[in-house]
Amino acid sequence: MKVQGIILSAAVLLLLHPVSAVKSGDFKTCSQSGFCRRGRAIAARARDATASWKSPYSVDASSVSVSSEEALITAKVQSSLYPDVDFRLEMHVEDDGVVRVRMDEVSGLRKRYDEAADWALVKEPTISSDIRWTAGKKAVSAAYGAGVEVVLEYEPLRVVVRRHGKEQVVINGRGLLHMEHFRTKETPVANEEGLDEQDVMTSLKANAWFEGEDQDAYWEESFSKWTDSKPKGPESLSVDIDFPNHGHVYGIPEHATSLSLPTTTGDDPFFTEPYRLYNLDVFEYIASSPMSLYGAIPLMHAHSAESTVGVFHVVGSETWIDVAHPSPMSSQTHWISESGILDLFILPGPSPDDVFAQYARLTGTAALPAHWALGYHQCRWNYVSSDDVRGVQKQFDEADMPVDVFWLDIEYAEEHKYMIWDQKTFPDPINMTNDVAAFGRKMVAIVDPHLKRAEDYPVYSAARDKGLLIKQSNGEDDFEGWCWSGSSAWVDFFNPDGIEFWAKLFDPRPGKEWSWTQSTEDIYIWNDMNEPSIFNGPEITLQKDAIHYGGWEHRDVHNINGMPLVSAATSTGLIQRGDVRKRPFVLTRSFFAGTQRYGAMWTGDNLGTWEHMAVGIKMVLSSNIAGMVFAGSDVGGFFGNPDAEMLVRWYHVGIFSPFLRAHAHIDTKRREPYLLTEPYKSYVRNILRLRYSMLPVWYTAFRENSETGRPVVRPHYAVFPQDLNGFAIDDQFFLGSSGLLVKPVTRPGVTEETVYIPEDEVYYEYFSHQTYHGSAEGKNVTVPAPLDRVPLLVRGGSIVPTRERPRRSSSLMAQDPFTLRVALSKSGAAKGELYLDDGVTFAHRDGALVWREFIAAKTSKTTTIKSRDLAVEKPFAADLAIYDPANAFSQSIKNVRVEKVIVLGLSGKPSSVMLTGGGELVWEFEEGAGSAGKEERASVLTIKDPKVGIAQDWEVKITL
Ligand code: NOJ
């Protein structure tokens, strides 16, 4: 980039970016943020007042009206603090039992931002017409579903959801609800004309019990050297949401902390701040902290052995959330947002799967990713030239290591003008991409949202000329700030024209306007720095009084900001750019509720430390339960130079993350896995091969998520919701419904690891077939964990489909045969699923797919294993009316066979293994070892080439 004629290198730019470990002074604490301070002060006053505290908000009973279809309640709400200010509350129950509570100020001086739901929700939910409300003098209520009751109490306002009489969620039970109404600076009390100074002071004093004595940071606020002009004055929203019968709360990503959220109001010196949701570029973030990170999903689960419930508060402004556990069996939370309306969904569960489905119906699920995107991604800042890329590819091939995608960070772009190749280093980008694509591989190039303000940069000049840029606080001049490209501007993605403009940029076909003709359909996109990161802005982001489309201030939409870029703009552009519509791939750093529909995320700039490796697992689990399932952390750690042991373990973590990418900072040493010496190099080769062998499992898990919202990687509480021992477990997890249970090692020098088995079932170690027996109360077992082995168990009762031929990339596996690992349960049964389609186009939506179920069942001396067509049984999707088992995709794999069936845990040697309708098969049997009750090696029956197609119905009979 050029500043006063000098071209600055990335190294110099780094100096503009904060460079030491997290500078906590760069980021606000609650006490440095006016509205958070005010919100927490209400909670403190309520605590001090104890029994005498009563919420000033109440429902005007005479105003309660139930719509003619009895579906929707509306009511006038008032607060005794400001009797002349009206609020309107709306409440309804949706078809699946979700309760929505909305509250807004009526006829205020201004309009509160109420569009967050338009971005987050996949569609407006359907209001149930079966609900019958009963309005009484003190409350209105409705009972529905399996013992659920929702009640709106009038005086004070309180919303309670009960199940079988037990409180599940209570809103404003502690009386912390406060919607600061719009007011004028001179007259703090809205709609009250003619008040003199004295009246104003009297009114302030009268309300001091609730609001405090002074107008704390109402009209302007400073932090470090920045001043936020706050022209609209105070408009924050505080609400307490309690779970009196749930001891654990999870969710509200993104934070680097345990999955079960620690208390923020207790003695833990690292958790004295509320969890903050304010998308920020936090340099060298701490591995255990409630501080903000890059993404924000205002969804929380509360869990107990009896039920799981969720709350989803659709708010796009900065939000702080205090969490307390007054007893081990209850949780209290307090949400404080800077602006916006109250728009709260209560997800009644009662199981984790119900909550996943309820949230998925609201915000959608991850689109089924391109199959190649589940392979291994190799990134670094930077591969410096097209020959460098070719060289890296060559070395992967020479080392016989599979890889699907090579990434280009910001240095490919001339002066960081994204989509403009640096001709000196990348003179032949299309040939380079084609050389990569020749092996079925793809490239991903970074396209950040900051546009260098250079006349010769067509993306910038066109966006400016079309009036598509974010504006300064005066609403007229384009906003200017600093990022990698120096002085930059930002397209306003809240403007539909901004989205359309951006989407067209990715078209490699020449058109009337500038588009990236120097690209191909094999290049996909990485949207980084989209919080947005602005090096010279407050807290390294955009000032809150900057103006977006529709006149909204940035403060209203900050947490949503990264989403329209990824969603509507980049991913739509990628879908539209070719003659055949292909699935997009976009990686985003910033995300909001609903972003899962469009892209993958990663956990940003982690450190090459064991702590960061460990917390990365928890963060990926947290984003998985919040719908953002296509998630991973930089393998190796972004900063630092991990030693060989750490790198190998990090690959173990990586291959069990939905998104698997190695990445490294520009100052780190090269650490592509082929550079490792032996034995580490072979370890990583085998680890990557293990990931590739399991691609069918990952793809099947993504299919399940896309239909049900169930996470791709699942924490214990989601799989065994009644097992108290598992509620805080977040260092081991299940991969989809496959039955694979993994606990990556995240400490040095380990040779064995403890794994918790939550049930009275047999689990098999994946590699050795050693058996481990759980118990009904749950049991810890010790499994070997030398450096070449990730602790990986298969749950008895599972059938795991794999493809075990080592290949250079995933697309070369399309015709490879399958292995089925049948891990029999204690009772001799097992089940598994496999989903396949072309992995590239949208033809699966027209029924071009294969979806099989494998079932093993036992009757006295016979075990049968059969394969059946699940798509016939359970239509793939509601809109899939035309499924035909002989569809084009299934025809394309008609020669793909099952090459091996491995049956673990038969009670004795078979006398015959026959294919029904065929003859005796070729098989081998290895006896189990050990005695009953002791850990032992399972018996292993290996059936070689049963001569059946993967897409075909078949049955194998094993007779003892
Ligand atoms: C910040 C991102 O988090 C990191 O992954 C990337 O390498 C740098 N920006 C440079 O683009």
C-alpha cells in the first residue's frame, strides 16, 4: 500500500495492528461502557433492595387483546418510571411450541432498530392457530403440547414458561427489564412538554431507585481517544432471563471458554465481566475469558436432566450477558443490549434435539457443503507466488499426503486490492488455478471487505460512484478508516444494491461492469476482517455513530455486519457465477445467528499453545450447538512455532473438526506437514488419511444437520441429556450420529488418556478393537494415546462407513469402494447411515442422491446385516417429491462396491457367512481375547468383498 508515496509492506502494516499479547486496554470492560454500566447497576440495586424490589413495568390489563384467530396477544405495557411512555408487547406461540415475545416503544421520538430478525430468521415463523389463550384479571395464559404452559403476568410484567408445572424460563422474574425510551437531550422525559429544569430533576430523583441518580453516559461517551457521539441518546435494553430448574447454560458464542458457561458474578477472577457479544478483532486473545471475539450468536441453552430449553434474543447491537448459578440446579442470566427491540424466542425443548430443531426452524441450517470442502485445507499467510503454490502442491504429492484446497492470504493482491493479482508474483493466476484443479483440487482466495481508496481500484471506485459505501456520522460523507490496504472504505451490505454489486464481482465471465475475470470457478472465497476490523477505530472496529442504509447507526447492526457480506453477497455471487450452479464455499470470521446458512467459520487468530488447542475444541462445540456447525480452528495455531509433538496433536484436533484448515501467521516458520521429520511426518500423513477415510461419516453428519439442525460434532449433554456427569464435559465429543467418540489429547507428554463412557454399553477402540465397557452410572476408562494415535472409540451399536484407499484429494475418491465397520452392541445389534451425492451441484435437491441405512440384528445364532434405501423410507426433504432410487447420481456410482465388512464383537466363530441370494462369502475370523468383565480385544470377523454395491439393497447372514 502507498502512504505519501511509500509502499508499505505487510511487516510495516503489522505495526499498525496491535502486536503484543491481548491488550486488554484496547477493549472495553462493562464498566467502561455506559449502557452496560447502567444495566449492571440496575442489577446491583435490585440485589441490594432484595424483597422490596419490584419491576416498574406492568401490563395494562384492559389493553390485553387476543387476535380473532386467538393466536396473537397484544398488550400495552407501561413503566411507573415514565407513565407517559407506552410500550407494546406482542406474544404468540408458533407451530412447534416456540414462544415469541416482542416489545417495542410506541410513538417514541424515534424508531428502535427492529430488523435483526429479518437477517437472522430464515422465514417468518408460522403462528399456531391451535393455541387457546385464557385472559384473566392478573394474567393471560395458554396450555399446549406436552404439559407446557405460557403465562404473561401483568403486575409486574413477567413471562413464565412451565412444563408440568415446573418453571423452565422466567422473563423479568427479578425485575431487571428496562427499555430506555427515546428522549430529547434538554427534556429527559419524553412526551412531557413544559417541564422545567426543576421538574426534570424531580423526575430523575423519583426514578433514581431504578435508574440511578445521574444520566450516566446518555449523550456522549469516550473510550481511550475516541468519542461516540450518541445522537439518539440512551436506548438500551436490559432483561433478566432465568432458568430456575436448570443448572447449566451453554451457547452465546463466540467466547474462548468452557462449553458450560462459568458464572460471571462469583469469585473467579477471570470471569468478573459479563460475556460480551460485540464482534471484534481481538489480537492474541486469551484462552479463557468472557471477552468478545469475532462472532455473536445470541442463543443460549439451559439444561438439566429433566429438560433442555433455549432462548434466542434477536438483537444486533452490542450485548453483555451476566451468568449466575444461585444453586447448582438453577441459572440466572441478565442480558444488556445497547439498542434494538426486545425480540425473544423461548425454545421449550424439552430435549436438546428439540431445541436444535426449534432453532433450525427459525434460523435455518447449514447448507450442505461442497464435499471437497470437508477435505484438508492448506493455508498460510502467505504462499507468495504462483510457483510457491505449485511447489507446495508438488511437495504434498511427493509426501503422499492428501489435500484438497490451497489458500491465498492477502499478499496475492496488489497493494491489498483484493481480486487484483500482484502481477510480479502471480503472473499466471488462471494457469496456477488450473494446475491445482488438475488434481481435483480448489483454491480459496481472501477477499476482505475493506476497499483500498485508490482511483485505479475498480471495486472501490465503482462502489463509491454508485453510492454504496458506509457513511460517516453526518450520513453524507463516505466513511474512511485503516486496514491492510491502508486508507480504506467499506461497502454497506445492509443496502440491497451493495449486495447485488458485490455478488456480481465474482463472475469470471466478462460483462458490462468490472468483475473478476482473472479467476475461475475453482477459486472460492475467504471473507476476513468483517467484524469489521478497522485498525484506527475504537476497539479496532467501526465507530458506532457511522451510518448504514436506512439511516441506521452502526451501533444498531454491528453484530450483524459480517453476515450479509458472506451470505447474500459472496455466497450468492459464487452460486451465480457459472453456467451450472455449484455449491459455494465462503469462510467468514465474523458471524451472527443465521450465518450458518451461507458459510463456514473459524476461531480466528489463536496461539500455538496447548491452552488454545484445548479451548478450540470447546469453541467449535459451542458454535455447533448454536447452529454454526461448519467450524474449526487454525491447525497449529496462528501465532508461534509449535514443536512437532504439538503440531501432530493439533492435526488430531483438526481432523475431528468439521472445518479442517492449517494456517499460520506471516512471521512463523513454514510448517506444512511434509516438512516434518520422521516419525512425525508419517503420523500426520496417517492422521490426514484417517480424515479422508471418514469423509463419508462427515458428509452424512452434515446431511443430518441440514435436515434436523442437530450439530455435526455433539457434546455429551446433547447425546446423553440425562447423564449428569456429562453436562460439563467439553473435551470429548461425538461425531454426528456415527457413534464415533473422540477425545483429542491437548497436553504434552501424554501416552494414555481417560475417556468417559456414559452408558452401560461396550465401546471399541477404533484401531486395535480393544473393548471398553461403560456402566449405567458412567465410567472413566483409560485408553492408549501415544503420539501416533488419537483416542477414538466406536460406540457399540454403530455401523461406520469409510473409504480407505489413500488418494491425493477427495474428488479422486468418488468411485472408491467402502468399508463398513459394524460395532455390535452388547445385545448384538448395530445401525448406521450413509449419505452421498455429487458433492458439487444442487442436483441432490432434485433427488440425485443415495441415502442408505445399514442394520445389524441378531436372532439366536444368526446375525443379519442389511442395507436399505432410506430415501425411499424417509423422503430426504419436504420439497423432494421426485426421489427415484435409480436417479442419475446413484447410476453414476453403480459400480462402487462394499469392499470389506468388519464385524466387531460376535460371540463366537461363524460356521457360515452368506450373501442372501448369493453364496458363501470369503471371510476371516479372529477370536477375541481376555475374560468377561475385563477390558479385552473384540472378536473380529472380516468379510472380504461381499460383492454388493453401496447403493444397492443386500443382506448378509452370519450363522454361528
Ligand atoms: C487476520 C486473520 O484472522 C488471519 O487468519 C489472516 O491471516 C490475517 N488477517 C491476514 O489476512
